[in-house]
Amino acid sequence: MRTELTKCGAKVIETGDSLEVFPSQLHGAEIETYNDHRMAMCFAILGLKVPGIKIKNPACVKKTFPNFFQKLAAAPPHGLGATILDASGRKLTHEELFAD
């Protein structure tokens, strides 16, 4: 978590099992998920406010929430209405957002 937050410009101090995160000017970065669904979901949420977040291996969410990105992109009240793009900048369709 510290490594990926730091990539986004966050000032983070790691002590044992805890992280202290300080107010920082955040920016987009390419995020490694380490095949951990929690990393993909966490940084996807950050990407709602910080432009330019690119998640490597977003399909790792299939472990616990395969339709996570579909829900994120669904219009309110069933989702957040997020626009999710592929690496080339193309908007992904509802079907493409399912992690299989």
C-alpha cells in the first residue's frame, strides 16, 4: 500500500503494520495490484477523485467481487456512474467490465 500510495504522490510513513498518510497533492500513477483484489478496489475508488490512476490486472477483483467495475460504472442509484477506460483511453462497455 505504501509503495502504491507513494507513486500517487502521497507522503506515507510505514511503522510496523501501520501507515501514516499525510495530506499531499495526489496525481495519477500506474498501480500494481500484486494480484490483490483489495488493492484494485482501493485504487479504483481513489481514481474517482484523482485522474490518471491506471490499475494493472484489474481482473483480480474476480476473487470476491467480479462485477465490481460494473457496479462502479452503473448509473446511480445502483452505482456511482464512473467512466472506466482501457489502456488506450477507450470507454469500456458494461460487458467488458466483468472480471472473468
